[in-house]
Amino acid sequence: MHDQPRAPATAFTWRGIEAGVAAAVPLAANSAVGGVIFGALAAQAGLDLAVSAAMSALVYAGGAQVASLQIWANPIPLLAVWATTFAVNSRYILQSASLRPWLAEGGTARTYGTLFTLSDGGWALALKRWQTETVDGGFLLGIGIAQYAAWIGGTLAGHALGNRIGSPAAYGLDFIFPAFFAAMAASLWKKRSDIGPVAVGAGAALAAHLFVAGHWSLLIGGLAGSLVGVFAHDRKS
Amino acid sequence: MTGNPEIWLAIAGMALVTYLCRAGGFWAMGFVRMTPRVEGWLAAMPSALVAAILARTLASAGAVEIAGVAAAFLVARFLGGDFTGMIAGIGAVAVLRAVSA
């Protein structure tokens, strides 16, 4: 029983990239809003424009960048900043692992380049699309390109605005990310075999959020919930 | 502040750690044989991780955000597609906040 068909050969096309850019509009909107928020926080923390833009361009991870600003000081606590970055981004290890069956044949340079742009939303959207459409690594890269551009643009705008950004929350703009994942869940959680991973993943994430430290909750929840998939196979065979 | 080399060291380290997370899982799975068990594990990842993301969101959310998540989920599931659901969720949150403010 294979829930997930093994992809024969991964395509990587311009059409896929274009489709990814087109599909990424809501995600890019979220990246732009996030970029504005990060840019404004960075300006308030005293980071100049070049440093803020460079951090967004090289790290390209909103949660980790905002979290690092919270512990930024002079001198910079390097180990704490790097450890926080790892804690916040550790969920990407699970996401990129799950892409292996889909992108193994995608070409080394293209695949590792595409992975630089990996985001939570792009990962979920691409895996959903590949259930029904041709597996095209370009789709994931296209989403990444759109979100990356929006993230950099947002950072620059937010830094320029500084304290004047007002409150995106008044328009529900801080809610794009949760709303996207709630809608994703509606199409991802369809099979009976999803009940175990969902229940264990949510429960473990909540427990980690309450008892360990918030940053680890996604890694712990994702790992615990997905391991149910191993045993689900054992029970069937 | 740009001139301080420590800043660039901090950013370089953050960039390296982040890329190792983004590429590391994919790289490491290249050394694992794709048995049905491993495939079952990876196939369950999206459902589990999306559940974890939503659970953490809801853990620190108020009634308005919980209603927004429910609206996005229900509309996406029973009425329109993903995008309609998203808009419904964002709209619900914006309206409820305006009403309750």
C-alpha cells in the first residue's frame, strides 16, 4: 500500500516555474506583510538598511529573523542567535526530508538551489499539487521566487516605514498564514489514515508548546505525528 | 553599525544554519533506503506538520482567531477551494475584530 506514488522522474520546467509564481500570490502577500513587519522591527532595533536587507536575503526565514531580533544585543550573543535560528527552522529538516521521494531525480544543483527558497507554505502547496499534477520541481522554485521577492521588497518597505507601519492586525493581515494552513488542512486531511498523524502531531506540538519551549513545538509535533505513518503501514501489512 | 564584523558573522551563521535545515533533510534521506515504512513516515509528514502548525497557532489564539481558522477550514472543505477558504478566514477575522473593537 503506497499512499504516495514514487515519482518516475522529476521534471523541472519553465512552465512549472510560471505555474509556481502564479499559484504563490496569497503566499507572496503573506511574505510581503511579514517582510514589512520584520523590516520595521529591524529598524526599531537599530539595524541599518543594508544589514536588514542582507539578513532577509541570506537567511530568508521570517520566524528566525524576528526571534533573533528579540535577543539581539551589543555584543551580539552569537551562539544564542544561531541556536534560536536552529530551533525555529528545525521544522525544515522534516519538510526537506519529505521531499526526497519527489525530487530525488530533479538534478542536484537545481534541487539544492530550490531548497534554499523552501517555505512552509510552498512545501505544503507543492506536495498538494503533486498528488494530482505532474511532479515538477519548477513549481516549488516558482513559489520560492515569488515569496523571496516579496520578502525582500517587504523588508525594504518596512525598514523605510519604521515606526509608522500601523497595525496589519486591524485588516486581518496577520492572519494570512493561519488561514492558509487551515485551508490546506481542509484538502490534506481527507483519509482515515490522516487521523492518527493529525491527532498525535497536534497533541505533541501543544505539549511541546506548553512544557518545552515554543520554538521546538513544530519539530516535535511533526516528528511525533509523522511516525504514526510508520506504524500505520505495519498494521496494514 | 554596518561596519561591525560581528553582525556579518551573526548573519552568516544564521544563513548557514537555515540552509542546512532546508537542505539537510533532503540530503540525509538520500542515504536511507525507501522502504514502505519510510515512505509511510514521509507521506504522513504533511498532515502531521500542518496539524502542529495549526495547534501552535490556536494555542496562543483568542476566540476570533479560532473562529477564523474554523471558517477557513470549513469553507475550503465544503464550499470553495483553498483560496476561497483563506479569504473567508481572513475576512472573518477582520470583521470580528472590527465588531469586537
